[in-house]
Amino acid sequence: MRKLSLSLVLILLVSYSLGAQTLKSLHDFTVKTIEGRELALSSLKGKKVLVVNVASRCGLTPQYADLEELYRVYKDRGLVILGFPANNFKGQEPGTNAEIAEFCRLNYEVSFPMMEKISVKGDDIAPLYRWLTERALNGVQDAPIRWNFQKFMIDEEGHWVGVIMPRESVLSPRVFDWLGGSKTQP
């Protein structure tokens, strides 16, 4: 009986260890662009990625301007910003993908990649957002989405680095430290 218990413990430890080594990275996901094309996030290997859930009718919507400024300054240095429209908070993103794309273009001249509208919390949470928000999957931290414009920093290997809460500016020193330098004016 003792040998069986020891064997079971060893099997469980090995299984747990193997499971921890197989945590997904950002590069394991495929998403759809706002135009409906599939985008394998493995195509972003070697780039830092900022993933943001966005909304057009939110008090934080003006953050689009700062996201665009950051993208224009740092895109040639390997930064990609991915905007994911979501209608999870008080109906603040009610539009269709086409309406959202037009809103972003007309009001903020958004040039960073926008993805199709998804759910970022709840029973229908998108697989990427489940990974972003659950420590058991990302291996770092639980970070449930609190509101629109929550930002996730992902390193060049696709690993979860940190989260920036919705009200914190994307132009904060933490972001520039992560990007490897001080803010450069456009």
C-alpha cells in the first residue's frame, strides 16, 4: 500500500510539472481581425504586444488617442497594440465590427490592429482573454477584467508580463520601462 501511495504521489507531481511546462503563450492563439481575417498570434513572435479591451462609448474612450500615439512612436521598435472591442460593460460597445472600425478611424485615426468584437469576461469569455485573466493558464497572475481599456503587456516570446488597470494611462512610466526606454516624442 505504501509503494502504491508513493507511486501515485510521484505520478501526480510529474503530471503537475508537465502541465506547468505546457502553459500557453500568446503565440498559441489565433484571433480574427475586425475585417474578419484570421490572425495567428505566432506571427508576432519577437514583438512586444499590448492587448487592450476597448469600447467606443466609455468615459475612457479618449485613451484611443494615447494608444495610437504610443503605437506610432514604438511600432518600428517592435511594439504591436491589439485592440479588442468588447460590450461587457454597460453596453458601451454596441456597434458592429464595421461601425467600430469606422468610429476608430474617424475619431482617433487608429492605425494599430483592431480585432473583431469579443467577450472579455463571463461564460462566453474568448479563449485569449481566459488566458490573459487566469493565473492557472498564464502562469503569472489572476487579472480579471475590471472595465474597458484594461491593458496586458506581453513580451517577445509571448509570455504574460503585466497588467495595467483601465484608468492608468498607457503613457505611464511603467509602460515605457517595459518598452525599454523613456518616452520619445512623435
